[in-house]
Amino acid sequence: MTQPADIPLSVLDLSPVPQGTSVSKALANTLDLARHAESLGFHRFWLAEHHNMPGIASAATTVVIGHVAAGTSKIRVGSGGIMLPNHAPLMVAEAFGTLAALHPGRIDLGLGRAPGTDQATMRALRRYMGGVDRFAEDVVELQQWFKPASEDQSVRAVPGEGQDVPMWLLGSSTYGAQLAAALGLPYAFAAHFAPDQLMEAIEVYRRGFRPSEQLDKPYFMICIGVCAADTDEEARRLFTSTQQQFLALRRGRPGLLPPPVDDITAIAAPHELAGLDHTFRYSAIGSPETVAAKVKAVIAATGADEVMAASQIFDHAARLHSYEILAGLRGELRQAA
């Protein structure tokens, strides 16, 4: 009997900047994590575009992708994602065409519809809210820039044209699912911070999927928070850094990634804790046994083709260990898949 294949495990890294460290250290940690993930057999390593966030060092996402790809050799590296309303499609094609030329067969282009920041920062980026409404048209335009140019084409993406850069659509609602289905693209859902429309989006995507040149059947990846440690107690303590950072964002005071605390209830109101529990309800937090049970339940409920893990952990060594634990669960996850 043929042994079922392992479900691919991947990493979403926000290049967190812990309190007491620097952006330089955060970016060094990102590369170290990518190398560690590669050695552990993770499939891809994605970086996210956020602006005006002191605790996130990956705002210049394509630069960090190039840094990580140059420092690794096998793992796929990409964006989770590039926020397309912030960019002209031609410039995205040129940037990712360059990355693909430097690192053939290893670059992914995940695209998001949200600006990844506030309206004041959007104005500083010299973009406008109407760019969100043009998202579908911009995605199609971007696809065209990657195709081989015609002889009479006056504007070309150089580099970019003819490059093999797999495109993904990212989302946290049914809009992205519907567009990914219509265009025949793989779809990734951000359940690590926006879980509410997950099941509906999966149904919309699979029901409406149309085969394309890139993909002949639906391919769905779910991104969840993962904080694994040797014990449930230690994992819950480590996870308080994520909880605190998210609370600060909701309170309008985004900042650096704080160290963990022993009692999150001492610094958060009951309604805030309830909101956090709701937001992180698909996150896997705990010992290897607890994390395995949660990830298996998520796979069973969603039928995900791939699982991407996001881990905002203050201590870098603890973050590496969390991914070691997740990688060690492949055999158990295979059964759920």
C-alpha cells in the first residue's frame, strides 16, 4: 500500500522586533529562522508587508525576500503577502522577476488586497483607497506582465516577462476566495488573525474553482498561529507576547514585541481576553501533544492542502524550538490529511 504523503508545512514570518533589540537583529533572526526551517524540511518561508508597525521589520518585503533567498538554498521563499494596492503591478513584476532570475524555481508571489496599514500611511505611500477596488484588475494586469512579451509590445517587464513566478491570492474573507477561484490560483487564508469567514471562504473557493494554466484543481493553504513548547504552561506563557502585541494594536498603540508575562489577565480586561480567544481560536498553543491535536483538528475541518505557521515568540531560541516541535509532528499530521 502506498504511504500517504506528508502535508506540507510552511512558515509565515513577520520579522518581529522584540523589545530591547533592533531591526538589524530582527532581520538576522529572520534569516536564522529560515535556515532552521529549511533544515527541518519546511516547504516555504513567506514574509509579510506591513507599514508603520514598529514591531515588524519586513516592510520592504522584496528586499527581505532576497536576503532570505540568498541565505538559503532549497526552501521556497515568497510574500505572504505583497499588498497590491500599495504598488504598481509593473513594478511588482519587475521586482519578483528579478528575484526569480536570482533564485530560479524558489520564489512565490502571494498577493493581498488590504493596504497593510492605516490611511495616513497609505497617503505617505502615495497610493489611494481606490486601489483596493482595482485589486482584481491589478491581479490580471500583473499576470500579463509575467507572460512572454509580444513583438509589438511597447512596455515590457524586464526582468519579469516569461519568468516562472507562481502567484497566490491571500485573504480573510470570501472576496479573495472568489477571485482565486475565478482565476484558477492557489488560495491562502489568514486564520491566524481573522478567522471568522474561514469555512465560508473555503466553500466559495472550492465550489467556484476554474482550472488555469497555473493550477488544474483547487489548492488551499491555511495560516494559523503556532506556539509550541515542552509543556502547555510554558507555551501559554510564551504566547502572551502575541496577545500583548495584538492588544496594543487594537488599543491603537502598536509597538515592539513584548516579553511574556506570567498572567495575561492582570493586564487585559475580560472583554479583551474574550476577543483574543475569538481571534486566535484556530491557533495551536501548547505541548507537542496539544499542538498535534489542534493542528490535526484544523486539517480535518478544512481539508487544507498545506499548513502555514506564524509564531510571534519573544525569545528567538524558543521560536526555533517551536518550529522544531511542529516539524516533529509530521507523522501524526499525515493521518489527519
